[in-house]
Amino acid sequence: MHACPDTLAPKTAFPVWLSLPALLMAAFALIAAAAPAPTAVLTSAPATDLAVRTAQASFAPLALQPAPQPAPLPAPVETIAPEAPPPELALIIPVADVAGGDLDDTWGAARSAGRRHKGIDIMAPSGRPVLAAADGVIVRMVSNALGGRTIYQRDAGGAFILYYAHLDGYAPGLEAGASVRQGDVIGFVGTTGNATTPHLHFEVMRQPDQRRSWGGRSLNPYTVLMNRPIEQPDGQPAEKT
């Protein structure tokens, strides 16, 4: 027996096992898969802010660098030509008990501030008698920071100044204007002035102008004194002052 067509179940467009919620979820999944991926959005500062920052950077103070300094120029070095005293001056070693072979030629050696040493240094113990190197007259006795206690003597001929420096003291009674004979005790070896060890700084200057008591052309006494014998003071050494 065949059923009547009106009694048959209606046909559906989807499988009977899919429910409505499942269909909705499947639809949303398809939509999400088809949607484009999100893209990053770049933002920029407003034009007014950018202009302000640019202006501030333009007027920011610059770190000032000091101007390079030129290298200091070396001090000019004094130039002096060696010249020995004439034989007629006939100098003796102006420190007692010192032989010519014990002398060092320090004339012309470099000194501070570009200076040159214009005498010779005669090393001897402090208190050793200093002798007049020639006949003459004491023209000046002064103390200063460089030479300490000093004596300026003009030779008997009047053309040379003999300079004695760093004295520990003067011979008693010695004064400017006094006449001295070669070998007379005029002072004593010391360390006054800028001396650090006991010695006599002895200098010879050619100076025909007798109106001055110091200065003149420096001469090197070493060449005259290097062969001189040991000298002894005339008479007993005076007590130093």
C-alpha cells in the first residue's frame, strides 16, 4: 500500500543534524576569516608643536669652546763672547787655600730666564777668607737678593771692576773708598743671596768709565786663574762680622 503524497515529510535545504546555533557560529567564523587584518595607524604631532620644537632647537645656546692659546715663546738667551782679562791685570785666586787646578770654568753657563753666568764659582768651606784679587779701591759694598753680601773693587789702573758675591761677611773695618792690596782679606766665603752651597762668585768686568761702580763687559777670569798657585792671606785673617 502506498502512502499518499500529501502525507510525506517536507524536504529541507540543510542536513537535518545541523541545528540553528551551530549554523550561526559557522557563519560568524566565515565572516571573521574573510575580514582584512587590522593595520597600524601612524600619527604625527600637530604642525604647531613641531614648529615650536624646531624653533627651540634652533635657538638653543651653543657650548662655547675656548680659543686655542699660542704656545709660549722661549725666553731669549743672552749671548756673551768669551774674553780673558789682559795679562797686566795679574789676578790671583781670590779665595785662600784654593789651587788653580781646583777651579771649574762656569763662565757663560746657562742660568734662569735666559741669563748667562758671567763669573766663575770658586767652591770653598763657609768662612774661608776671600782675598783681593788685585790692588785697587773698594767702590761699593751692598747686599741684594741675587748676590747676597757683595763687594765691588776697582783695580789700580781704573779700567776693571772685580766683583765678589755670596759673602758670609766683610772684613772688619772694610768700607767703600778703602784701598786694598792684592792678597788682603776683604771678606769670607758664604751662602748669602741665591747661593745654596758655600762658594765665592767672582767676576771681572772691563769698565773704563770710572763714573760707575759696577757693570761693563764681562771677562772670563778662569783662563788667567787656572794656572795660578795657592794663595795665603797676608797676615792673620780678620774676624768676620
